[in-house]
Amino acid sequence: MAIKLIDRKENISYKGSIYELTLLWDRESVRKCFCGMPPFFAHIRKDGANFATIDCYSNDNERFVVKKFMPSLLARPDWQVRFDRDINTIPLLELLAGLPI
């Protein structure tokens, strides 16, 4: 079952830093794909700098993964956290509380 595609752009202050969640779907590409597409943008910024990337797909409402942003594609992230929920049902504050911050 596909998730409801909700664009999110939220800011919150948490543990003395400002975190910004951006989740933007490319609906045109999603319509053309039969197997689910990742969002166009899905990341979290901390105090204006890249902090984490989010892996999720338009056809999966049961899980998503947040992993530390790594500037190189060859580097492995220091941490990654799996959430067993639809990304649109979890508030940003709760998502941040589940990360190793």
C-alpha cells in the first residue's frame, strides 16, 4: 500500500540546535514509476548544515531509515536508525528524539 505523499518542511529547536526537515516528492516521476520512487529531497539539516539523509519510498508506509550525512558516496555513515512507521505520521520532535544526537 502506498503512503500518502505529503511534502514536509519543518523547523524545530532541539537540544540547543535548529533542525530542519525537508521532504519533497516529485509527483510526476512517481506517477511514471510502477515500483515506488524515493522523494526528490529527503534530509535533515542542523544549524544550516547537512546532518542526515532519509531513505523512504512512495510505495512503503511501514518503514524509513535516517542515516548520518556523509559528504562522500564511498564513505559509510557513522550511524543509521530505522523507523517502523510511515514518515508522515511521526512528528519531527519524536524523530529527532530517536536519533543519536
